[in-house]
Amino acid sequence: MSSTAPRTLWIDAQGRLLTRDQTLLPFEDVLLELGGEEDCARAIRTMQVRGAPLIGAVAAYGLAFALRTDPTDAGLARARDDLLATRPTAVNLRWALDRVSARVAALPAAARAQAAWSEAAAICDDDAACNRSIGLHGAALLAPLRRAGAALQVLTHCNAGRIATVAHGTALAAVYALAEAGVPVHVWVDETRPRNQGASLTAWELGDRGIQHTVISDNAAGLLMRQGRVDAVIVGCDRVAANGDVANKVGTYLKALAAADNAIPFHVACPISSIDPGTADGEAIEIEARDPREVTHIRGRGPQGGMVEVQLTPDGSPAFNPAFDVTPARLVASLITEHGPTDASPEGVRAALGRSAAEG
Ligand code: MRU
């Protein structure tokens, strides 16, 4: 499968690896050149790039850069460990590093950097194709939920859109596929405190695509569901355990609970690269704890137009900032992989992995 959709990570005519600095969106759309391993690691750590599939792709290029400097086994192991340490929860990071490592392991040192670069490019191509497929499968699941005469009302949390991936997005790929098919669709966008990926990034990219949307405070979703104003919830994921438990942006679990209480289907867009069969269940997933300052302060556009940060909490109030949570498999209607929807259960996860191994 191939895809010609605009990419979030690309090589320009001069051979430079480019992306967008997501810490500046939606106010400034600034290109960021990733010129070496340390640039890639820093971009992931500081969340200039974010979203599980995108950080995997950037890490793959980071490893390729590192091999240009030191293609030995020791160099490969050191760079892999350093890149892996940038963020702990999304398994796509480890998946991509392992894919590049496996590609180059048996090669002579002199051939490794070029092979790693080609593998990183293949990861990007595969991500674009995979997400397009997730979008089509997701659209097929969601379209029948539209009520006659009304737009389909979809709620999403965080940003699982094109800028969280190489192209298309995962959860939002379904929305884009619906719109392309002419299905009227409106997206309720959770703001997604503390970093506001919904308010800043999802709203930006939906607006860019001309998709109807409304930003809501995170706490409003339950009310809207009770009022019958949400037909389906679709989110992305950072890691799916062998039993179907799903780690995603903090707050996802509360949306799943509210959806279950209101008999609203809660779907998870889930590339095979986000499934971690080596993690038995959600309890075993490491949850990233980020700087409490993201809770005590908030960033946005100031009166002069530049980014400013303001304090929300009293001086000295402690804060705690887990970046992800775990939604138990029992609350998930389906995991939508590139091979189609599957149950969030040990059997469903095994079946998806089996299909992936068979279909390649
Ligand atoms: O902390 P972030 O912004 O990297 O978290 C992103 C999410 O939680 C996304 O929902 C997830 O990575 C899926 S992206 C297709």
C-alpha cells in the first residue's frame, strides 16, 4: 500500500529530515530540522514531536543518524538505549528501534547506516499506509451510527491525528475517511489538560481539513454523553497489552467509563505496532510521570502574540502529572487495526497479531 497524503516527517530536496515543532502549534507553524541522533532524542523528550507512531518514526531516524557516527555493535546498543529512554509509555518507540536494529544487526558495520536509513523510511511508508487502512475500517464502523438528518457526533481525546503519526492519523483517520466519503461528521474535541493536545493540535488539524468540530473542557464529555449528543468515541493508543487493556492519554479512562454508562461505543484506533504482546495487562505498562509544572501552569498565546506561560495554582501547592492512564479492555468496543476491527481481549489481540503475521 502507498500513500501520497501530506507527511508530518519528511526528507526535503536537500536531504534534510524535517518535521513541525508541535510545541508551537497552533499559533506558529515552524519547521524543525532533525540533523542527528541528539536532535531526534531531544525532539521526542521535549514533545516537539509526539504521538506514538511519530515518535517511533523519529527514533528510527535517530538510530540511523547514530550509526553514521558509530556503526559498531556497541554504538548500536548505546544509541538504542538512549533513544528508548526518551519516553517510556508508547511501545511504538521500542518497536521501531527493534525493527531498525534487527534490519542492521547482521550487516557489516560499513553498510549499517544506509540500511538503517532505508528502514526508517520504510517505517514511515508503512505507517502512512497502515493509518489509511485504520481510517477506512474505522469509518465503516462509525458511519452506521449516524442518526438520520444529523451529522455523526464523534468524541475524541488528545490528538491521534495526522501530526501524531507520519500521515493520516489513527483515530482521526476514521474521521477524515468519513468526510471523504461524504458522511456529515462533527467532532467533540476534549481539550486534554494538562498539555492541551486536543485544544491546540486536534482543533488545529481538524480546522485545517475543514472538519466541523467543537472544543470542550475535559469535564464536559460526560454531560454531552448523557444528553445523547455523542454517537461514538474514538481515541488512539500508546500501548495495548496482551489482554486488550489500553494505555492512552490521561483522561481516556474517564471517557470510557462515561461512554459505558451511556451505552456509547468506545473504539480504539490501534496500529499493530502499538500492541505489546510482552506486556500481560495494563497494570504492567509504565506510565510516564511528567513535570508537575504542566499542571500548575498553562501555556498559550500571550497579548503580544508569542507563547506565554501563566501560573494556575497557589505557590507551593504540590501537583502530580501522570501523562497516561489505562482503560480496561472490558470498556473497549473494538481495537481498530490496519487489518480491521478486533475484540479488546486476549483472543482478539492474538487474532490481530496472527492476521498481521500472515498478511505482512
Ligand atoms: O503525550 P502525547 O501527546 O505523545 O500522547 C499522545 C497520545 O496519547 C495519543 O493518543 C497516542 O499516542 C496515539 S497517536 C496516534
